[in-house]
Amino acid sequence: MTTVSTVTAAGPAGRRRALDWRLRFGALSLIWGFSFLLIKVGTAAYAPFQVTLGRLVFGTAVLAAAMAAKRERLPRGARTWGHLTVAAFLLNALPFSLFAYSELTIPSTLAGICNATSPLWGMALSLVALSEDRPTRLRVAGLGIGFLGVLTVLGAWQGFHGLDATGTAMALLASLSYPVGWIYVRRALAGAGHSNLSLTGAQLLLATLQLAVVTPLFTSFPAALSPVPLLAVAALGALGTGVAVLIQYGLVSEVGPTTAQMVTYFIPVIATAAGVAILGESLSWSTPVGALVVLAGAALTQAGPRPGPRKADTTPARSALRPTEPAEPAEPAARS
């Protein structure tokens, strides 16, 4: 993207942004939408844990470079690092690995749609875990509609015929892991006194170390380094896990978390289009119809009055996470 807005925008910190936020929003949607295709290409030659480890290595490198450029330091304190270790598992190591394993047996299109259920899981969990989130009829209706869409995607009326149950369950568990991690981060790290960049950089570093320990136990070094899958893993990490987090931080600071997290609703559309057009994955009528129902339900769960103002939060975005959110604690966008 080379188009530059003629009117620059300034975030709360007074920093001017030359590239219009809509272009950055579109770029973020494309990056995260194509993540599922990149996972599929990567797992064609490398084990799922290897894909996840490579993704985290490249993503951490991007965050490290950004921290060096801004002269940011890693957070201090054993308590903070302990909480970040849990967050790294729930928001990075676990969901990234589950999505990689799921795409061994399910299409990237289905994985992308399963990812879109994160807002549904998030609302259901927040009603139990977050006392300030009160249910409304509209949000409860959205929850029901969303899961009806999931059943449509899965072809429940056909007895889930032709569906790989294990792979689909892994993708759904990955999407569930994001809101679980977000709630944990919101409770444990709100007001930690560190910047989002510092916390997220540390979180990715910890997730990388977790995979560095696990991967050799379950995989062997590949006999050959296939270039195309390797490039896919590099792009998945550098763009989908590194650059995407930085883009989302900028969007949140400029247009707010509510607008920034709308990227969630574009991801499955792009993931489906990429899987069908580039990978040649088949698509039955129930998949796009069910996906639209899921997105409609997810949108309704975000409708209505939001929780009242809270003190400034400096928790990592779920996207590194997904990436999930940011300076103002709003639920992160669901990402691969």
C-alpha cells in the first residue's frame, strides 16, 4: 500500500500518522485473513509445532526491533513475568499450536470461520468472570444466533457428515483460548505500569521459549528446508504476529478499540476467499451462510452499552496475543 492520506491523524499522544487508518485497517484484515492460508502452506512441509515455533520466532524478532527503535525495555518484576507466562500460553502458544494442528485435517476456510467464534466465547465467559459485563437481551440473542451459525457451518442437520471432528474441535478450542487469556490478562495485568509494546514483546518471547522446549520433544528436525512453506511461516510470524500487532496498536490509539476490533468480522471472509481462490478448497453453501450468521451473532454480542470508564490499562493486545487490545481495555479482535 502506497497511498498516503492528505490529512494526517494524531493519536492521543500527539503522534501524527501519515497513512489513513482505513488503509491500515484493510491491511490488518488482509494480514490476519491470510494467516490461515499461510498456516496451511506451512504445515504442508513442517510439523505444527515447528510452524508455531517459527511463527513466534519471526514475530518476536519484529517486536524486538520495534522495542529497540523506541528504546523500550522489557518489564521488570517476577509477578509480572509470572502472569505473562500464563498469558503467553493462553494467547500464543496454545491457540497458535491448535490452529496449526487443526489445519492438518480441516480446510483453512473452516479454521478461519472457527476463529470468528471468539467474540461469542468471550461474551459467554465475561458474563461469568467479569462482574461489570451485564447481559442484555440483544447480546444474549447474539450469542444464540452465533452458535446457531456454528451449527450451520458444521452441517449439524446432516450429522456433521464429512467433518473431521478432531480438527474442528481444535480450531474451536483455539478460538476459546483467546477470550480465556484476555480475561486473565484483564484481571492480572491491568494497570501493570508497562507499555503495551513492552508487555507484548515479553509475552511473545515467553511463548517462543515455551515452544522451544516443547517442539524438540514431539518433532524431529526436518530433513529438508522447503522454501515456500518456510517463507509462509516467516510471513505468518513477521506479518501476522509482529507487524499486525503494531498496526493494531496504532488503530486502537487513533480510532479506539471498538472500531479497531471490527477487523474480526473481515477475517473469515478473507480467509474463505483466500482458501477457495488460492488453495482450491471446496465450499458448500452452508459454509458462507453459516459464517454470515456467526458474524451477525458476534456483532450483536458487542452491541449495547459498554462497561463504564476504567482506569488506563497497559495490558498487551490479544493479537500477539490477537493479538487481541490495548490502551483502553476492550476485548481484542479474534485472530489466528
